Amino acid sequence: MTSEISPSACGAEVLRTEIAALEQMADALGADFDRAAQMMHDCKGRVIVSGMGKSGHIGNKIAATLASTGTPSFFVHPSEASHGDLGMITKDDVCIVISNSGETAELHGLLAYIARFDIAMIAVTRNGESTLARQGDVALLLPQAPEACSVGMAPTTSTTCTLALGDALAVAVMRMRGFQKEDFHVFHPGGKLGAQFLRVRDVMHTGEELPVVSASQPMGEVLVEMSAKGFGVAGVVGEDGKLAGIITDGDLRRNLDGLMDRTAIDTATRDPLSAESDMLLKEAMARMNERKISALPVLDEDGGFVGLVHIHDCLRAGVA
């Protein structure tokens, strides 16, 4: 039988049903949630997440979110657990076990193991009187809300609430740990996300790669150094070891008349724009874009020339 409701109206109805359930769950959070978050924060091992079917898919995501936000975690499939994977779970771990009914048959072996070795457990279920809820050290109850599907049976509202509850736990524990953006980069070094947290020191050229000349060096030697290092720039260092200036291709063009009779410091741009090694790479690139230059010398606290970051380094790292 064809539904008389439009797809968009149906979708809106689903969203409103799930939103109402989320609001109901948010209003009910209290001491049990606090206890669960504290258990996870104090855990000396890993947070092990398990669930069957759709609950398992949600559990996988919860474990991934925890692991990426500073809480060591992984997912154990309940059926695989009974065939050897129970060995992954230790007494130092905390288990989060998910079952909407709280009576999922495939969890029995896992729950028996948890009880036998007195492993801390957080139960996530809609049924507060279930076997799972009774066994848990703390039970986080999903709201008594209808599934959003048209027949009221497919896991929709319940899985959305479980996923949101996992996010809530992960973020609460993040705050308890004082987890910062810098820590986040440690677990996300790849892709666009990782690139946002890269610092100049992660990509800058140092040591023998640096194009360095002394202030009194003749320009003939400067050209050789610039050609050898291939950055189109050379840092000019004074007798005190500090950066006195920088020579770019633009400086060469502006000083073509009598260039070979000059020294490095005569040709250099004094007090050039620079970067610090702990500066975010995206900030260094913003400086280069603003001034329409292709490289920045990197200075230490004393003004020493310790590195060079080129715009191509930023692009290769995924900063755009």
C-alpha cells in the first residue's frame, strides 16, 4: 500500500521522533552517568565496547570516538568473544555492553566472563529490569520512546540515542582528562583534519638543507648557495649568529645593477617576516599569502636562523 505522506514529511517525522527521545534522555542524565564517566576516566586498562547487530555497529563507532579522544578503547564482537576474543579483556578494563532489550542471547558468554573475573561494566539498555542492567555496575537507560520506523520495530530511535549517549560519555571524559586540540592532533595526524594541527617544526627544513650565507659573503657565492639549496631564498646570518636578513629572487632582480660587486647584507631585505617553530603551519601559510611570499625563515627565541618553511611544504602537508 502506497503511503500518503511525502518522503520529506516522513523524514521530518522521523527526525522529530528521535529529537524528542534525545531530549528525554538528556533530561534524565544524572548520577549514573557521572559514575559511568568516572569509571571510564579512572580505568587503568581499555574501555571495551560490545553489542550485537545494530548495537554492534553503534558500539564500533563509540569505541572509535573514545580512542580518538584520549580514551584507549576497542570493540569486541560478542560472538567472536566466545571463540577466543575474551582474551582481549582484562581485569583492568571497563566494558560498555549495549543491548536495547538487555537480553540478547549472543551476549551471555561475554557477560559470564565479565562476572567471573569481576570486570567493571557499564550497561546500556532500555530495560532497567533486564539481565544486562542488573549485572552492570552502572546502568545507563535509553528512553522509553518509540522507534522512528513506520512499523515501530527497526532500530532507529534506540540506536540514535545509543550513539548520542556514547558521544556524551566520550566528551565528558575528554573534559575530565583536560584533552586539548594539541592532544587531538596526536591521534589524527592524517588528512585535512590532521593538517589543521601541524606546526612549522613538523615540516621545516633544517641543518644542511638550510640556505645560509654570512653577511660579508660576496653575491657570487650567495647565488651558488641559493642554486644549490633550491628554495629561491638565502638567510643572511651576522657574526652574532642571528638572522640579519634574507635574500630572495625578488631582491636579486631589484639589485641587478652591480649585483656581483655587492655582499650578502648589501642585497638582503633586513628584518624579514619570520615564523616560530611552534607556530601552526596554517598560520605560517596565512602570513606568506598575506605578503605574497613563498618562504619564511624560522627563528628561535634568540633570533637564530634554525629553519625554513616553504609554501610548497604547506601544500604537500594538505594545508590550503
